[in-house]
Amino acid sequence: MDSESSAKTAAAEAFGRLYGIIARLRAPDGCPWDKEQTPKSLRGNIVEEAYELVEAIDEGDTAHVCEEAGDLYLLATMIPYIYEESRDFSVADSLNGLCDKLIRRHPHVFGDAEASTSEAVLKQWNEIKEKVEGRRKKDSLLDDVSRAMPPLERAYKIQKKAAKAGFDWTSSVEVWAKAREELAESERACEEAAANGDRTALEEELGDLLYSTVNLARFLKVDPSLALAAANEKFSRRFRHVEKRMAGSGKELCAENMALMDAFWDEAKVEERAKKPI
């Protein structure tokens, strides 16, 4: 048996084992937590596990990637299994439907069509969706962007779709000006909210400010999700330094000790800059 056949057999056996374990967990005498789960209750877990897999990939830790991919496989199998229990469709239906779709949408691999570039493949893919599968053509370019995406990622995707159609700024000067405009409007809305107690306009203006910041990142060819993830890590790293130094000083983390905490924060910044290569 060649290596490809051996890997295929091993994968089939491993998936069969996973299926059996899920069936056991969902059995009447199985795990109380697993038996209580529904597709809706597992929605948040899917997003969380997907992000953990992305994090593992970014870290370049293959062992961690292997583990997190397995966690995602669990959810991707358990959800259709729950539908299988109610006889809506089976796990096999879901997998075979995927296989049929992959073969149908790759006629350049499984048929005699030609597509030598990624652009040609995507064009062919969309044509098959509309002409072969009868999918309704989207009313808008933005219909391709899922409403279930996290707001930051969805804003980025929406802006990319619009920009691809030519609806975009012509220079970074304009984008910076728009961001400053939204910042000023947010400041005014904050003052008005403090005066009249109505925070509706403040929420709207802060949303516009966030949206313009995402747009600025996109225009400057920076992925806002990656930029924010790096900022999260930086803040966490510096705050841990503050926690450690406060504990060493015998001081409590509280607003009354903000001056000392701020000094330790600046200390963390200085240490980080000293470690950066010149």
C-alpha cells in the first residue's frame, strides 16, 4: 500500500473513531453536558475554536495546530450528528454533499475544463454556482459577506468588496481626514450625551469612528484584525508587567494607585524598546 492510500485509510479509521465517540457521548447514558448541546448552543464554540486554530497557525506551533484542528473537527462532526439524531440529515449526507460540490466546482481537476490561474478558478466557481447549481445571483456585491462574521472582520470584508468595484478613496490623505472627522463627531456626541443623557448618537458616532479606522487600515494595506491582535498582545504583556511590579511593591491594583501603575506601564514600554533590534 502506498503512502497516500495508507494515509487515506488511517484518516477514514480516525473519523470513524471520532463518530463513534460522539455517538457514545450523545447516548442516553453518555455525558450530561454533551447530551444537552444543540446546534445553537455550539455556535459560540465554533467561533472560539476557529480563532484558536488561527492563533496556533500564526504561532507556527504544529503540535498546537494539530490539537486545535481536532477540536474544530469535533464541533464540525457533532453538529451534523445532532441533526442526524432528529433525522433531518446525516453526517454522511453532509460529507457526501461537500464531496459532490468539490468535484462539481473543480471541473479543471475532475473534468476536462481549463483554469490555469486562481482568478480563472474563482470565476469558474461562481459561474458553476449560478448556472449549474441554480444559485440566485446576489442582489449586491456585499451579499457575499456573511452577516455572522465578527463586526471587525465584516467591516473589513465589506470595504474590500466596495473598493474592488471602484468605490474607494483616492489617497491616504482623504482617509486620514475622514478618520479625524469621525473622531471630532464622536467627541461632540460624547459631550451631548453627558448633557442630555441620550447615548444613541454616541454609539452611532463611535461606530463610524471604528469603521473609519478599519477603512484606514485597509487602505494602507494593513489587516485590522492582525493589527488589533498585536495590540491586544502588547497591552496584555505590559499589563502583566504592571501586575508583577505592583505585587513586588506590595501595592494593590486599584484606581488610587494609578500613578504607580502608570509608572510601571512606562517602565514596561522602555524595557520593550530596549529589547528591539536596532
